[in-house]
Amino acid sequence: MNRIESGLRRILGDRARFDSSEIEKYMHDASYLQPERPLAVVFPKSTAEVSRVLRFCNGNGIAMTVRGGGTSLTGACIPAKGGIVMSMERLKRILEINTEDQYAVVQSDVVINDLNKRLGRLGYFYPPDPGSSSVASVGGTIATNAGGLRGVMYGSTKRWVLGVEAVMADGTVIETGSRTMKLSRGYDLTSLLVGSEGTLAVITKAILRIEPSHEKTGSIVAYYRSMGPACEMLYSLRRSNLPVVTAEFMDRKSVGYMGGSLGIDVAHSAKYMIFIGILSSTSSLASDMRLASVLVKRSKPISSRATISPEEVAGEYLSRKELHDIMAEEVGSRGLGIIIGYVVVPLSKLALAVRDIERMCALSRLGSAMFGHIGEGNIHLNVFADLGRSRDVAYATRMLRELGRIAIRHGGSVSAEHGIGLEKKQLLKDELAALRSPKELVLMKDIKKAFDPNGILNPGKIFD
Ligand SMILES: Cc1cc2nc3c(=O)[nH]c(=O)nc-3n(C[C@H](O)[C@H](O)[C@H](O)COP(=O)(O)OP(=O)(O)OC[C@H]3O[C@@H](n4cnc5c(N)ncnc54)[C@H](O)[C@@H]3O)c2cc1C
């Protein structure tokens, strides 16, 4: 037994695993990127154990990558070569739900859907709802500032985190934020940890804001020949102050995957489908839906359909949530994988950005499909490539770089959600160069040094 093995076993006993069969389960995430083999995977059961493992790694210069649900699409939880993976899966308890003060305290690996199931029984919910919510963890969604299908009303995860307990690289435990709705206490370290991708500290607990559940939902599906009128419709919904909770778009190819696999009713002459969700009270849903339907019709879609049937609304929502998986399965059956770019532009530039992306895709030798959280200007471009052919991967990577340039040109960003990980490091540099703000990267590196002077926490992610 070598020094590392005996050191980790002393702390965790048989919850430090060195066997290939176990390690292999923790090497990949949901991205196409090929992993390096770590030395071990460890399963701490408490904050104290997280702290002891980190102190050991820090003292021995061992890289440590913390992992939640492993659904990252950017390689953010792919371990460093020769490092270890810390799986948080034994930290899954919901510790407190306080409906009077509207917060929940949870351990980091509570799965988003599990939290919502518990809250639902009390008439509450936690708003961030990424497409991966059946697997993604509270810790991972905080560390990537996850967005999701309710983002148009509730924003990204950062709005919902009141504070965290986190362990720094040297094993020091810190508690940021508070259980109160407001705080103005110097630098906001909670916000700094949101989106830090496991590079600054390991989050062990979180204090999350929760909301009372709405009584009623309705949805409208509309089909368009071009993006201009669809965007006009979105502006008018925004101006009307209607309680729009979801605004998603799919291009024709994505609609094909949804229709083909899920039996959804699609208009085949359409180029785009827009899915609108309205969240309201029992007394106002009917009038909200009436006004929303008028505004949708005014934009002259090819056709549109509204429903307040809870089963239909839930079915449509779920279909959109499952779109990535359905698409991955279908292209996988053709021996291909998906390489995803997910940019964001101001809503006023959305139609132009989609036009530019489509022009690029029309010239590409690789297939692709687009969808996204359009209410926030978020576009996901899915490029289909043979992941075993380096030429295809390099070609798709060039397309994503061009996608990033299109977003920047229209005043947007190369990363709307999912973080930077291993995959978007060059794009981050491109964006900061375009903004003439390369100093931001220097500041990020300085912050990293302050939290993790020996660089053991998830090295190589966000920047080299
Ligand atoms: C089908 C599908 C749909 C998706 N839809 C969305 C979507 O709608 N919106 C969206 O934003 N993303 C989406 N994603 C991307 C992904 O689910 C999110 O990035 C999610 O937040 C990752 O959570 P996770 O628990 O799986 O984290 P992981 O993948 O395990 O880790 C992600 C990052 O967080 C870090 N991390 C994990 N746990 C901790 C912790 N306890 N402390 C500190 N750092 C930690 C890791 O080191 C890594 O850098 C989707 C992914 C898939 C596969």
C-alpha cells in the first residue's frame, strides 16, 4: 500500500476506493470529453471528513475534483490525471425546511427533484429547474450557477442561495451568508462560490430560498416560420407583465426529435416551436391565459394551441426537459455524439443571432439542432459528430468557437449556463479579449490563489 492509499484509508477506511471498477464510474461526466484516470475515488460522510481529506490532499499536493450528479456538459468534474475524485453522494440529507422564513438547509448532494418532492408536500418549491434535475445535485448546480426551464421568471441558481458551508483547500470550514432574506456584510463570498466549479472550495451544505407553490399552470405551444415574429411575441408577453415562467424554443430538427419520440403534436411546415408556460393563481389563470393567447395570435404564428389541463401542461414541460436525452439517444444510434454550445444574447438580438448561427450551420458538414431557454436569450447549439474521429471533434470545436463569436458580436456571452469547465476555456479568453477586459482572468486567478494556494482544487477548470 502506498503513502496516498494508506493516508486516505486512515481517514475514510473502505470509503476510499482504488479499484478500477469503482474508479471508472467516476471518470466521465455528461460531456464528450475523454477523461484521465484518477488514483482514487473517496466518499466522505460528513463535513469533518471532507475537511480531513482536503487537509491530506493539500499537504501532499494531490489534485482533488469534487463531484455531484456528474451531469456537467463541459468536463467540469472530469478528474485531473493522478488526482482523486471526491463523490459527495453520502451527503444527501435535507436538514431543515422553514416555511415561515422560506428557506431550506440541505447537504450538498441532495438531488434537485428530491428536494422539490419534499417541498411540494408542504406547498413550497425550489425554483431553479435544470433539464438534469432528476440527477443534478444542489452542490453541482450552485457550483455551475445552473439555469433551467423556469429561468425566465426565477433567474439562475445564484438568486436562490442565501449561504453555504464550504471547506477550503487547507481543510478550513467556512460558513458564508445567513438565513435572512437580506445581507450586506462586506464581500459576498456566497456569490463568489456560485459558479466556481469546485475550484475554490467544496460546498458541503447550502441555505436555499424557497417559494410557495403556485396554484395553477397553463401552456401555449406556437409554431413559426421565422424567428422575428416569435421574438415580437416574447417582447409583448414581457411588456404585458404576464406571469411567464417558461419560454423555450426548438428549431425544426429539435421539434422532429420531440415529435418523433414523444408523440407530441407538431406542425411539420413550421421552422420553430415556442413553448410558453404561465404560472398563476386559480382565480387569474383563465384571464392570464386569455391575454397570453391574444398576444401569441397577434404575432401570426402558423398555428398555436393553449391548454390548462395539468396533464397536458406537465407532459409538454417534461418533453422539453427530456429533449437532450432523446436527441442523444437518437444520434447515438447512428454512432454519433453531441457537442453542445450554449450562448446567450440580449433578447433584442436573438433573431439576428439565430440567423447567423443557421448560416454557419448551413455551410457545415456536420449535422446540428438548436433549442434553448429563449425567454432569457439562451441558445443551445447541438453539433452531431463522430467523437472517435479527431477531425470531426476539431471541426465541431471550430463551429462552437464561431458560435461564441456570433454571441459576442451581438452583445452576448459564450456561456449562458453549464460553466466553463475544460471545454470553454478558450471561449472565455475570446470573450474577455473582445470585451477588452483580460484583467478579469488575472483577478480570477488571484482569487483562486487566495482560496487554494497549492492549486489542488479541480485544477485545469475555467483556466489553466
Ligand atoms: C440532460 C441534461 C440537461 C441539462 N440541462 C441544464 C439546464 O437546463 N440548465 C443548466 O444550467 N445546466 C443543465 N445541464 C448541465 C448540468 O446538469 C448542470 O451544470 C448541473 O448544475 C450540474 O450538476 P451536478 O450535480 O451534476 O454537478 P457535477 O456535474 O457533478 O459537477 C459540476 C461542477 O460542479 C462542481 N461541484 C459539484 N459538486 C460540488 C460541491 N459540492 N462543491 C463544489 N463544487 C461542486 C464540480 O467539481 C464541477 O466543476 C444539463 C445537463 C444534462 C446532461
